[in-house]
Amino acid sequence: MSTLLTGITTSGTPHLGNYVGAIKPSIEKSKDFNKNFLFLADYHSLIKNQDPELTFKSSLKIAAAWIACGINFEKVNFYRQSSIPQILELNWILSSVTPKGILNRAHAYKAAVDVNDKTDPDSGINAGLFNYPILMAADILLFDADFVPVGSDQKQHIEMTRDIAGRFNNSYGETFTLPEPIISTDIPLLPGLDGRKMSKSYNNFIELFSSEKILQKSLNQIVTDSLLPGDPKGTKDSILFDYFSAFLKKERLDGIKKSFEDGAGWGDLKKMLFDIINDELSPLREKYENLINNPNTIEEILSEGEKQAVIHAENKIKEVRETVGIKPLHG
Ligand code: TRP
């Protein structure tokens, strides 16, 4: 029986790229596993920003989005990282077996050093950013996860998790499962409106549950060329076609391709795209708005998931503490 686990850092608002690249495929994938752990990485968020309102709102929105998109709670434990104190206990224990050198080599840390002046390479870098990979290892190892679906930018973190787990097991005996990353190549990438990576910092993103009006307005901003209605259009380097690809299965997509080749106008194609995306999102948007207006429901769902997750976490941390020699002094 394999276990799937993944976390989402609560430092943003879910956008359409997150939906296509993470939310939808993860919910789909969870059906193949008997045990799934899905959590809000709210402690990771603190490393990225010191804006309480942002972390709070982001947790609320991300939780509501995942619930609205249809997590199956019979199979998925949904919880906040911050509600499982055993993660932080394990974080410390793992710190003690993690060579500082592997943290020096983490891409995220190196990138932060690279932009700094050579005379003060660690300027503005908090210890949390440096230790980030250990917290992530604790998230994963505490739940004996076999598989961790992540974006390709997170691949190194999973390698580090395996490294840390291996070192612990070598020192103390088999305790942790070495996780495998799942990096889907078959998931279409949804570019930003201008063709670059969809990102808040480029201001080229579409909020997942923006209103119909804003969705339509945003889709109209997808960059196209100046071909006129009647001119045949290629699909290869078309940002607009990438959007169709992210939402349609092969058969319907072939129909769209034909419309491109037959010279449909950009305006008409954008209208078709809006209808397709809006039809899919409308029922979810309604659920999302209901949840956002009833945060008690979200709190109840998370508390329920946390009750289950904590049982697992308590058992595992007991085992780990005993393994390292921290246990009652009697018999
Ligand atoms: N670091 C991940 C990201 O930014 C989020 C994350 C935190 C995570 N802990 C995790 C993902 C554990 C998978 C497993 O995307």
C-alpha cells in the first residue's frame, strides 16, 4: 500500500496555472493511492514573507480552492503543517544528521547568495531559507511517504530528503522510507498571458476563481500575432493554443486545431476558450465562494484531517525519539 504526500506553500493566491499543473492532477492521482497526505505548508510560507495577512488569507484561499476542486476525503488527509507539532520535532532531529554542506548546495539558497554582493553573501537571507530543505524532509519522512508529486523546481529537495533519510538510517538503522518524486511530464504547462511562466511577479497570471468578467478580460489579454480572421493560423508557438491544450482532451483539441488552420479570428477563438474554461470552473467557483464565506466549514474539514494526521505523526515521532535514545528513563 503506497502513500502519496504533497504540500503547498501558503504564500500566494491559487492561479489557473496551479489548477492545471498541481490541483487537478494531484486530485486525480490521489485516486490511485490508498493513503494520501495533502497539506498546507504554512511554516514554509513564513520564510518567504513576513506578512501575517498574506499567510492567513493565502491559507484560507488555498484550502478553499483544493476543497472546491473535489478532494476525496475518504482517501486524503488534508491538514496544516502548523497543526502537526511533530513535524518541527523531527525537523530538529533531522538537522542533527544533515551536513551543512548539502544545504550550501541547495539551488534556492545558492540563487539568493548569487544576487548578493560578494563581500556580504548572506545579506538578507534568513536561516529559515537555508534550513528549508530539512523542514521539507521532515514533512515527507514523518508520514513515510513513498511518492511525492512536485514541480521540477522541487526535484533537488526530494533528492536531499532521500539523502537525509539515508544518513539517518545508516546511523540508527532502518527508520525512514526513501521517497520518490513524481514529476509529471504529461501535464501540459499553462504559460502566463504573455507566454512566460505564469507568475504573480510577472503580473501575467489569472486568479483561479476570479469572476467570469475578469476571467474573460484576462483571457482576452493572451498575446497573439496580428493575423486577421480568414488567415490560417499555426498552433505550434501559439500561447492561445497552449491554453486550449491544457483544458481539452485530444478529440476536441483536434477540432480547435482545425479552427486555427481554417482561419478563425483571434476574438472568436478567445471566446471559445472562455466558454470552455468557464464551463469547467463555474461549478467549482460557486463551491469556492461558499467556502470562503463560511470559513468554519474549512476549519472543520482541516481539523478532521489533522486528527487523523496527528495519530500517524505521534506514532512515528515516538519511534524516532526512541531510536535516537530519547525515551523514558525507567525500564
Ligand atoms: N516546497 C514546496 C513548494 O514550494 C512545498 C512543500 C513543502 C512540499 N513541504 C513539502 C512539497 C513536502 C512536497 C512535499 O512547492
